[in-house]
Amino acid sequence: MRRIENIDALTTLYGTVSEAAVRKVSGRLTPAYRRWIAGSRFCVVATAGPEGMDASPRGDDGAVVHELDAGTLALPDWRGNNRLDSLRNIVRDGRIALMFMVPGENVVVRVNGQAWLTDDATLCGRFKQAGKHPATVIVVEIAEVYAQCPKSLMRSGLWKRDDAGTVPSLGDILSEMTRGDIEAGAWDRDFPERAKTTLW
């Protein structure tokens, strides 16, 4: 199998980048990008560190990030399983990429930039929900923001398909990985109630 190992070979294979793909990129939030990101309750956060890459889903009841200014976003880090994969990466290597999605919309908006963490009480307090606030906030300094072509979401029929029940549940996966120490049915049955007390 032939390996493509240089940029010249790659660009020869694919051809010239389209004008729209170049001109849609901005170094800061424009009015349209601001409205789009403010309407997104879900994003995927990608980071890099010494151990490798990490991509983590993030969601909120309302905008998943807040705008601090046209070049800066703030993403609350609500307590979860305490693996801290993304946060460890950010502390050691600030590169970050975010992919924002809105259910029913095939367009995706992407942000690339540099990130750092803060536990600033005032900023964390801006995200207070149900009497709780995030432990830290990820501050993202935007290098570029752009819309992604919708073809992949259209091709997959992401918002039209319902594959629930055809793939393993989280309980199934945990049971497999713990060799049955975690019982799948009990985990899946109890999780919705447990999630209510650990949502923030």
C-alpha cells in the first residue's frame, strides 16, 4: 500500500483549495460566527499533550461557551470523572480546537487557537447553575474561526438516523472492560438518577 509522505504529493492528489474555503476564515468572531457559536449547546474539544491527542464532548443547558471578547471564548469545565485528559494537555500544551454543532444543522463551526485554565472566582461564578459553578474555565484565544462544509453530516444523515439500541450501552462497555465487575443492566438503569446529582 502506497504511503503519501510529503505535502506536494498530497496537494497533487487533491488539487487547489476553493476560494470559499479560504475566504470563510476569520481571526476573530464576526457577527455571523458570534450568533452561530452562541446558539450551540454542544462542542467537541480537541487538545494535544505529551501522551498524545484527546477529543472530549462538552455540552451545556444554553450556550456551551461564552464570549469574553471578539478574540476570546470561555468554556466552563464542569466536574466529571476527574480523568482531566483535556485539562492536563492544556496546562502543558495550549493548542486547542473546538467543533461546534447545533442539532438539525449540517453546518459545523470550528475554532482553532491557544488555551489556558483559570479558577478565577469571578469568571467561574458567571457560569453558576443550580447553586454550583465549574472548578475551572478554559479560556480560548482564537487564532481562526471558520464554517465547515456540511457534506459529511449530510452524507451520514446524522440528524435523521436513530440507531439507539443497535450499539452497546455504556453499561455494556463498562461490563466488558471490568470483566463483569460492573453489571451492565444495573449501571444503565441507575445512571439517569445518578447523573442528576453529578451533572455539575
